[in-house]
Amino acid sequence: MKPTLLPELQPICDRIRENFDAKDSAREKGLSRCRAVIRNSANAIRAIHRGEFDDAEVLMKESADILREVDRVLEDHPGVHYAGFVHDAHKEHAEAHQTLALIRGNPLPAPDDLGVGYPAYLNALGEAVGELRRHALDRIRHNDRDWGERVLSAMDEIYYAMASFDYPPAVSGGLKRTCDVTRSLIERTRGDVTNAIRQQRLETSLTELEDRLKKSPQQRLEIKGTPIEEE
């Protein structure tokens, strides 16, 4: 065997390779579990919109257990933990909890109680506004106008709370962009709610007019622009 001029290099490479192997294994385990959390969170939100709250809570509890396992798997690999996919899982998990709380009228859970990062929590609030928009339109279609107006107030509070965090993207997790999208969703929802309320009021007025005319069969309304005359 040819003598080497750097006998210390191989042991160094062996230690680095061992570290990389452990880090890669932890990453694969963490990534697969984070995907499961994202999938569970999406299913939980769908269950919430269907009114299947118990099913949603079961899925969210399962996600919480998985996230604790992710923290354990990546405990010795902070570089992997903050690579991005854990943040995404935290965000989706927080969004499911926030959506449930907002729709049911419960207090919002705190990020520390959910075990999620602060940037993920704030960005999740913006995503929850989108779910609120969907739910508000569903409620309005069922003639629940008051709920639509209440949810607009909640959306505004969320937006102004998010907008108060003026930090670089590296600190806030890109919160400014989420704020811009959230503001757009709120304006669209405000327009939709306003139009729906106007339409429902018009339909109510027409129904009331029709009822009055039915009760007064001797009155007629001429379409030619003349006043209502009695026979």
C-alpha cells in the first residue's frame, strides 16, 4: 500500500460521514412525519367545514403527537430542524387549531400551547383568514348575515395584529407577504358579504311586498309608473 502523506484525513472523513449519515437519517424521518402533519391538518380543516369537530380534534391531537416526535428526532440536528419543512408543518397545525377556534367562537390557542414556532403561528393566522372567508360565505348562503359581519371584524383584528410585526422576512418567516395576501382576502370578503346582505335585504323586501299584496287583493300595482290604485 502506498504510504499516505495525510494519515489524519481518513479518520476526519469517517467522523464527518458518520455525522452526515445521522443527519440524513434524521431528516428523512422528520420530513415524512411533517408531511403526515400537513396531511392531517388539511383533513382536519375539511372536517371543520363539514361540522365534524370531533373528527378534526382527533386529527389535530395526532398531529401534536407527531410534532413532538419530530422535535425528538431532530433534537441533535438544529440545522435540519430549521431547514423549512418543520416550519411548514407547524404552520399547518396552527392553522387547523386557529380555524376551529375562530369558527366555534373559542379563544385562540397560544403558540406555546400548540408547540409551534412564533413565525409559523403568525403566518398561520393569515391562512386561517382564508378559511374564515370560505366559512363566512357558506353561512351567508344559509341566510346568516350577522355571522358574516362578525367574521369581518375578526378578520380585521387578525390583520392589524399581523401587520404590527414589522420585521425582516428572516425573523418573521415572510410575514409581510402573508399580510398582503390577507388584506386582499379581507377586501374580497367584505365585498362579497356586502353584496350578499344587500341581495338578501332586497329579497326580504320583495317577499314582504308580495305578502302585503296577497293580503290586499283589491289593490294592484301598475307597471307603467302610476301609483298604486284601488279598484
